[in-house]
Amino acid sequence: MVSENLFLLHAVGLGFFLSFLYDCFRIFRRLIPHGLFWISLEDSFFWLGVAIVGFRFLHGEGNGTLRWFAVLGAAVGIFLYGRLISALYLKLAVKLLAPIKVFLKRILTGIWKLLKMLGKGVMRHVRSIFKRKEHKGASRIFKQKKSGGEQAEPSEAQEGILPKEAGK
């Protein structure tokens, strides 16, 4: 009887612990808002973890048999945590972490602006390189005739620039 009471108490504690972990996810979501896809992905991983922890708990302490009073004990732990601690914990954590959020947001915004500025400078440099190569290209060597659009033969001065054909 003592071991079953201890098992029930552990189940209530497990419910408290799982609720606390989910509140940590909720705080994270309030501090860093993100879309439905990411919330769904986080929840999927959380509940997969809950299933694994719950199975290991029931298998380890219940000797492989499903004890419904353990499931009920976890539900009681979740309920008690939600009624007694959750709202206060969420409010205090968000209030205490809000200045850190503002600080991190300023730092990340500054880094993002710096990266954008560097990226624009790099792109400007790359464009100027391509523009210079364009002017040095074949347009200077082969000039187009005004009427037919055919290419003219290279002049004698430009002939040294072009590779010579093997047959000549």
C-alpha cells in the first residue's frame, strides 16, 4: 500500500512537472511570437516527449502494467498546477524577462541592419565588377556595322588580342 501511495505521489509530481515545462513553452511564445507552423511543431515535439516520459514512468514504476490511478494522479497534478501556480508563474516570468527581450531585440535589430548594409555594399561591388567586364568584352573588339548587323573583321591593331587560328 505504501508503494502505491508513493507511486500516486510521483504521478502527481509528474503532472506538475509537465505543466511547468509547457508553461516554459508558453513564456517562450509570448517573448518571441511566431506562427502557427512553429507552434504546431513545438507542440508535436512536446507531446511526443510527454508520451515517452509517461511511458517510461508507467513502465518503470508500475512494473509494466497500466495503473489508471497513476494517470488520474498526473491529471490531478496538472489541474493543481494550473489552478495554483500557472497564472502567477506566467505573469512573473514574462514581466521579469520583458527587459531582456527588449535588450535582445535591440541587439538583433542592430546586427540585422549591419548585415543588410554589408550585403548591399557587397552587391554594389559585385555589380560594378560585372559592369567593368562588360565594357572590356567583345563589344570593343568587334564593332557592328550600322546596316546589316554583321560583325566586322578585327582591325590590325586589335588582331594581336585575338587568338590566332592554327590553320593560317
